[in-house]
Amino acid sequence: MNGVLPLWKPRGMTSFAAVQEVKKIFWTKRAGHTGTLDPDVDGVLPICLGRATKIVEYLTADRKTYEGEVTLGYSTTTEDQSGEIVEKKLVDRIIKEEEVLRIFQELTGEIKQIPPMFSAVKVKGKRLYEYAREGITVERPERIVTIYNLELLSPIEKTEEGYVRFRFRATCSKGTYIRTLSVTIGEKLGFPAHMSLLTRTASGVFSKENCIPLEELKLQEEQRDKYIISVEDALKEYPKKIIGLDTEQKVLNGAILPFSIINMDEPLIALYNQQGKCLALYEKHPKRHGMMKPAKMLVSVDS
């Protein structure tokens, strides 16, 4: 089985466990997801099978869309609803919609984030969440991420407990922590905050509409193959070049090609044969001017 399964991961399950379940259903050892979802988060989790595992890094790098909820009034150790309360401050004023929208505008574009302690980022060979479970706080590397779009989805509501919450949609780059974004929104409003709910609704070309829930997949195991998206469809947004038979043989051998053969000024190009099969992803050679080299071989001469 070669292709991508657009899975809808349920809440209460790790991404690793979801991949293990899919491996069993498709009787394969070669499978990998394209971007971890925390156990408390549901949503789009594309899983690459067989030959498609070669494109995991490219699908992981695609932009993602989330629908989340910010709760103002207290912050937590994990920056979401599962953590212990760190700071509490009841919202003692009216939070206006125009104020939230202004902050959303400020946070659109490139922003700096520091990964939360409860995350899988490695520092000195150890996951941050491992330090956190030991009660150790370490210095984390700052990263730059991009928020492409940030919009308000609900009215701003005050709860009986004196907290304030509202829903939002964020489209962002790889590596963005929506938990941290929620905390930042709260800080800009002057209150401790956390992410109280999150769903991933899109990952690259995959969206909620074309995903299959895990439990439904288990019930339709005999028809499992119909849910698989081909490698070619998974890469459909990449610049595409159809090559001739002579060039195909060179590509299958992983040859470095002159730019004139491809003649497309793009950082990454998907090369297809005459039958519509994607053979490889090629990129500009960093040292040899006017040449392109394989970035990822998807088919080889021995395949």
C-alpha cells in the first residue's frame, strides 16, 4: 500500500497510537504521520504509507489550520486545559471584539515563540516534557513562525466563574504552538490565559471534509483502500514538470540535471513521467550553478 491516509484523529489518543492502529488495519510496517497532534486535540492527521513515507517531511512542512478556544482568567503549566493552574486573575473588565481583532492583526505574520516546557522539542538530547515531568525548567530556543491568518469565530463570552472565552481560527506554518499563541493573546489583553480547546481542520491539501475518522475506518476495513490518496495527489500543489523518457532514466538514477531541462524557476519541483507517476522532487544545486539535484527520490531504477 502506497499513499496517504487522511485520518481524523480522535481526542484522547496520541498521534503515535493512531499510526499504530493504522499499521494494523493496512498490514504494513511503513507508516508515519505528518505532524503531531496532542492527545487532547482532534483533527486532521495525514498518515503516509509505504512509498509515501518518503514525503513525510514535505507534508509536515505544509501550513496547518486550527480552530481553537482561548480562556482568559488563568494560565496552566501545559498552556492548555490539562495542566495545573499557575496564575489566576478574574477578568474584571469588558473585553471588546475590536480589541481582540486588533491583537489578532498584530500577531499575523512572522512572530517569535518559545516552545512550552510540555512539548516534544529536544534540548541537549532530551525532550522538554521529560524535563517538565522532573520539575526542571530549562532555557528553550526561540523560534520564528508565521501566522498567515487569524480570525475570530465566536462572540466573546463571560462564564459564571468570571472567566472569558472566545473561539478563533489560525492558519500557520510548521512548528507553531497554538497553546503558546493563546497565552500570548491573553498577555496582550492583560490576563493569564490558556488554550481550552483545539481542533486541526486542515494540513496542507488535506481537510476535515476528506478525512476518515479512525473508528469508522475500523468498521470499513474491507474498503480501506478507497480512502488512500496517491503520492501524486498529495503533492499536487508543488510545481510540476512532465519529463521525457531519456530524462526519466537519468532521474531514476538520481542524476544531477542541467536547469535547462526542467526550465522552471522554483525552489522545489516534482518531476513526473509520461504516465503521470511522480519520480522525484528536485531542487537547485547549492554549489553547482545552473544545475538541479534530487531532493527526494520517490522511485528508483531498482523499484
